[in-house]
Amino acid sequence: MSSDSTVIAASPEKSKTGFGSYGWGMIIFSMLMYFAYAGWVADGINIFTPAFAARNGWDEAKLLSLVAPGGLMGVVGAGFFGQLVVKKGPRFVLTLCLVCSAASVFWFGRISSLAEFALSFMAINFFASGFGFIAPGTLMNNWFPRKKGMALAVATTGFPLATAVFVPLIALMFNRLGITLATSIWGVLFLAAAVLGFLIVKDNPEQIGRYPDNDPTEERASVEELDSYESPFTVKRLLKDRDMWLISFGWGCLWMVTMGIVVQLVPRLMSIGYSQQSAIALLSAAAVCAIPGGLLWGWLDQKFGTKTASFIYGVLYIITLFLLIYQTKNYALTFMTVVFVGIGLGGIKNLLTSMVSTVYGRFDFGSAYRLVVPISLIVRTLAFLIMGIALAVFKSLSGAYAMFIVVDIIALGLIVLTRGTCKGKTH
């Protein structure tokens, strides 16, 4: 008998509830990856551009324009590592991307030209999409095919935690230690995470004698079957697959609305009389609300299904958009709006991943995810185009919010059309 077969025969944890000790390890590690991803490719931009502008005497507006190519490389990386995770598994992708991210961050702290700023930030985005989006999502699907809603809800708290914690942390590090030393420390942390991931992360629970969902009543696959499985959902087939496009555009539109609301929340609150400091504090409050918000969406996903939870999510954001349109400097109304924004902020990334798992199942998830993520990322970026058009035509954010309501209604229609059952291999 092979060593793998011996592992399969080992006694699993007896509990049918919860995630199990090793399952919790996968969730916490994924949460840390989501945290690092959000911090380095999104939230940290608030600190990176003014810090480099001050250190090197560069124009901050010019630096902001050089951030955009990094976002595009994130889309490319999602496609590339989505394909690689199908071939090699999430542990390989995590380890590779964390090592390369360590080198990219180390370089980022030592740049001396605008070209290097653009290129190093592109590298960070490219590799972060692998360790911070593709691999954790695949890991959660492989370990928790039925409990994916709650597992993802806990793991994706890394995103709002980055908004609340990473920004002040990196600002403190840059101010106290300097950019070069601070990024060197983060490079070492990425290398340590690569070693830890290589040692503890397992692509599937069967590799160490555990059951999917930590449930001994679940049917396990053999390690040989998992390693040799080839999904029938090829790229060619997926490009003709109705549900792949519905998920990519439906949940991509929800993500676009989320992005449009969050990136303009501070200017909107300032336009009705709040100071910049107060508006930023309210954005931070929304990020904190996103943590229990994510758990709420996970519970709804688990209780009523991902499709129903996603429909409720879309309806919530229509209400939120109306609150933003009719927003005044009324503290009760503002508090309600901020809570709604935060609750929504905590849901989109786990609902998108969970829906792919719902439709394509544990075995075919990776094949579909490699296309859904880059396409939905492209749809998400249209938020900036819509805001630009709305501001040019209507001269106000209210016009942009009205356009996002239309986008949200379209998303609801696409959600309704998406199947709510699995058509991939489940056993």
C-alpha cells in the first residue's frame, strides 16, 4: 500500500460540525492571504503614492496614473494562475506566488524611477492574484464543498481587515522605519508565509486522512483520483457555457456596484458637509461592519443557497444606492448608509467564489474559476468608466448612483437566469 493510501485510511476527526482543526488552519491561512492581497494591491495605494512622492519628489497624480497598469496585470495574473492551479493545485500556486511576491515587494521598496514604480507594482499585482485570490478560493472549495458559504465568510474577513488594519500599519512602518526597511520586512514575511504554506497547506483533505467539510458521512475521493482528474470543462467548452458568462457578468456587475459605492463614499460624504477626517472615519466604520456582514452573507448562503443570498445582496445595494442619492447630513441616515455599505462590502468576494462552487462543484471548480475571476475583474473595473461618464453628463455622484441602480437590476436578472444546482462532478 502506498503512503498516500495509508494516510487515507487514518482516522478522521469525529466531529460532524465545525471545520476541524486542520480545516481551521486552511481558513486562517486563506484569511491571511486575502488580507495581504487587499492590502498590497488596493488599500495600500492610499499610503504608497504619497510616500513615494514625498521620498523621491515625484508628482503624486502621476504615480496614481501608473497604478492602473498594475490592476490590468492582476487580471492577467488571475487568468494565468487560474490555469496553473488546475494543473498544479493551490499549494504550488501559493508557494510560487509568495516567493515571487517577496522579491517584488523587496524591489518595490528600492525603486528609483517612475518606470520602476509601474513595473514593480505590476509584478506585485500579478503574483498577488495567485496567492490572494485564485489559490485561497480553490482551497476553500476543495476543503468545504458544502460548508463553503461559512468557510469563505470567515476567510474573506481578510479583505475588510486590510482596510481597517493594513493602511495604518503600513503608514506607521513607512514613517518609523522608512520605505526600504518596511518593504524588506514584508518581503521576509512573504518568504515565511511561503515556507509555512508549503509545509501545512494541503490541496485536499483526503491527503491527510480528513473528510470534505470535516464530515465523516461525506464521500471521500482517493488521492489518485484527485491527482489524475481532468475536468471536461475545457476553456473552449466554458466559452460556450451559459452559466460561466452569467456568473462572470452577474456577479461582476454586483462587484462593480460595490466598487463604485466604496471608492466614492468619502467624496459623497464630504459633498453633504462632513469633513474629510469624519468621512474617512466613516469609511473605516464601514470596513468594520464588513466583518460581521461577511458572516451574515455566509449564513444566508449556507441557509438558503448562494443564488438566493446573492439576490438579497443585490436588493440591499439598490436600497443603499437610494440612501446615497438622498443622503443629507443627518447622522441617523448616514449611520444607516454606512452600515449598509459595510454589510455589502463583506459579501461580494465570497458570494462570487461560492457561486462558482455551487454550479461547477468541487472537482470542476478550478476549471471554471480560471475564467470567471478575470472576466468579473474586467467587469468590476467598468465602475470607473461609469462614474466618469456620469460625472461628465450629470455633474454629480447622484447620476452615477442612478446608473449603478440600473447595473444592479441587470445583475439581479442575470442571477435569476443562473442555475442554482451543480452540473459538475461532485463525487
